[in-house]
Amino acid sequence: MATDDVEETLADVGLLEAVWRYRWSSFLIILLSGVIAAGATLLVLTNVTATARFAVTDPRSTSFLRQGVSSDSSYIAYTAQRAAFAQSEKVFEKAQEILTSQYSLKVDLETLRESVQASPGTSGGIIEVQASARTDRVAANIANSVVAAYQTLTAESAKADQAKLLKSIKATETQIRDSLKSAPAGSALATSLAEVLVQLRLKESDAQIDLATYNDGTRFIDQANPLRISPSKLPKNVAIGLALGVLIAVVVSFLRATNPIAGVRRVTTGLGQRKRRRVVLAKAQPVRRLRAEEEEPALPTPATVPAAQSLPAEDEDSTAVYDRNALLNYNVDDEELRVVDIGREAPRSAR
């Protein structure tokens, strides 16, 4: 009988039925998932990102900042090198100074390393600087400061390179002038030296123009907007958390509803104890009597089943012991049932 009850209980359990059966635990799971999502959003996922872009100077369009580039692949490699320089320690140190002087922000070097990332774009010549912070304004100021630091250090490096180049040009011009003084006038040597001197002067002029135009190493800059307000992630993350909670609650409820162990516990009472149907044979005993009792001699009455020494309590997991033969003789199928009071029969048996 217990097995049949369990099979009937476990048969055809739907998702909605399982959720409704464990509705309070399901509601708790959904609510807890939403709270966890909201807490994670407020405590962990609070940073926003700002992006600044700039185009590096095309080295092929200048004579001073040529860098030996002669192909698109080399130009892409040059862009990757400049992106690595944009997140170097020198740039971050300079960005710290700019943040302190212009924006009154004190950001340590380690924080800049963790929050700033410079990477080349999909095509050569574009570098993107992304900075993350608690607010949009701080993130934008950090990204713009890194770009400004890159420009400052690139300009300083260009000026140093130009000074070396101009010094070399001046020294060469001095040597050529000395050679012109000793060369015969109108000779081929004098003409050649004069042409070299003109080329050196043109090179010096180009270097000065290049330094004035491309000294900071950028062609244009797309700064991050400090006034931008990023939409809050809280509603979206809470909705995702609740959706996951619903999914988890449905799965857990269905597994609990279709679990055989849980089904047995539902058939039982209390804390999983068997539901006992007391057959108190100590007070009443069934006795078989055939319908043709008048035609045949009466059968001897089966021995009275001795009562259990003590009836088990409702909260105890014990089983009373009865006489086996008496229990086997108990059958009420198509037969009459006569109840005999043992209390009255006891004196007769004693006689």
C-alpha cells in the first residue's frame, strides 16, 4: 500500500504544480537572487568606463618623424608600440601630475595601472585609452590626462631628437663651408658642396616644421566627455538576478517534487515516520464464520491474538508483535465479521 501511495504521489508532477507545492521556498530563492544581484551591482559593479581616442602621426608624411616606416604592416606595428608607450610608467607618472594640478585628483600609480588600458584600434593609426572609475567625470578626467601625458612626453622626446638632428646639421654645414672656402670658385667641387649645403638647410627647415606640426605625436584627439552620465546597471542586473532566481526555483522545486525520498516523506506523517493504522486486537478480535455454518460443524475459534505488551506511541518508530496464525486467519472478503470482546472471553478461557 505504501508503495502504491508513493507511485501515485510521484506520477505526473508538472512544473507549476511543483513550484506551487514549494511556493514559499521558491519565493525565498527568487528574492535572495534579486538581493544578491542588487548587492553585487552596488558593491562590485559600480565602476564606469570612459574612452578617449587619438590618431598617431603618420610617420610617412614627415621627414623628421619617419621612424623607418615604409609599409602598412610597419605602420600598424608602430601604432602598437605607441599604444604600449601610452600605458608606460612615465606616462602614468605624468598623468598623476596633470590630475593633481588640473583636476585636484590624487590617484596612485597602481590604481592607474589597473584602471587604464591603451590599445590600438582595428585599423592602424588609432589608439583608444579606456579608464574606469566610480563616476563618469573621474573616468573621463583620467583618460584625458593619460592622453595629455602622452602628448607632453612625445613632444619632449621630439624636441630632444630635433636638437640632436639640428646639431648634426650645423656641424655638417660648418664642415661644408670650410670646404667651400678652400675649393676653387666655379669648380665642380664648389658646385657640389653648395648643393649639399642647400639640402642641409632644407632638411633643417623641414625638421622645424615637423616639430611644430607633429611634435606631440597626434593628428587629432577625441577626448572623453566628463559630463556624460552612464545609465545605472542596477535595474538590469536585478532583472537578470530575478530571472535566474526563477529558473533556479523551478529546477529545485521540480527536483524536490520528483525525488522518491521526498515522496515517501509526504506519504508519512511528522518527520518522516510511518503512519500507523492501529488495529487494536487487544479489545476486539475478528472471527471467521462461514455462511454454511448451519450445515457444517462450527470451526474452532482461532486462538486469541495476544495483545502487544504495550501499544507504541505515535512518535515512536516501533511495531507491535501479533500472533502470525491469527493474522493469517483474518479475512473479511465476502464473509461476515463477528467481533468478540476478549474481556468477556477471558474468564471462560481461564476456566
